[in-house]
Amino acid sequence: MSQRRRAALRQRVREIGFGGGHRAYAITGVLGSMGQMAWRTVEVLGVLVLGLLIVRRPPSALFKFVLLAGVLLVWIGLRLAWRRLSAALDLNRCYLYADGLVLTDQFGRWRTSAAWADVTHMKHTYGSWLFTVSHRFELTRRAAPPIAFNVLGSRTDLVKELQARAARNMIPQQNVHIRVH
């Protein structure tokens, strides 16, 4: 993230009165979750095709194997590079403070914030779809529109932290588990 954007974010945090240290976590929106599902589906299909090439051994199997393995390695490399770049630029982040949270958008700019004192309800919806575990949080606030964001992964620290902070601030929680059969 540029120094100017970081300074602007720190200034906004001071203006709303969030104090103490913070921790940054990766979040996403609906399109990010769908993109993650697409990434993982293509990776799984690529590995299956690679396995079929090895088992079937068609003519020029070595060439097909090397080509598909190269494509998969580039694909996975791009995914890892994007993960590091988005973390370095603070894209789609949730900053947890003792007094509340701050969300940034896909460009690293301030999206919204919520003080724990203003949150009246937290709904946590989670489930797995196409090789992706997703947690969706909806925070209902007093006199402001609700905040919604997604957290990807099966064991994330952000999920535990949000639930602990909600319990500490006596915010009613609703957990909804979606099961896909």
C-alpha cells in the first residue's frame, strides 16, 4: 500500500477513535469467493487431466504431460504471487481494533468501519462449495446500513476473533451452517 493511503487510513482510524493495536486479515466479497471457487475447480480439473494423461499414455504423452504441468505450475505461481501482492498492498483487508473494525476495498481504500458499541447483531453463515470453505459475516449496526464480507478458509483466525469480540461486547450472534448435498 502506498504511504499516502496508509497515512489516510491511520488518520481516519484516529478520527473515529479506534485505539490500540490492530491485526489485519484477508477478506473478500461475493465475486472474490466465486473467483476462488473457479481457481480451485480449474486446479482440481487440471490435476485430474494430468492423472488421466499418465494413466492412458496416449501418443506424445510426455509432451502433453510437460505442457499441462507447465500450465498448472504457472497457474499456481500466479495465484501465490497474487496472494503476496494483495497482502503487500493491503487489498481487501479487515483491520480488527479493540473498539471496532475497519474494512478496505479491492483497491486498498477505506470501505467502511463499525464500532463494537454500534453493532447490534452478528450473523455468521458458513459452508463449503466446490473445494472452498467460506464464512460470510453480516454485522447489523444502529442507524447505519449493515456490513457484509466473506472470509475464505476452514480455520481462520479472523472467524475466531470476530466471535470472541462479539461475545466480549455482548453482541447477539447467529450461526448458520449451509450444507450442500
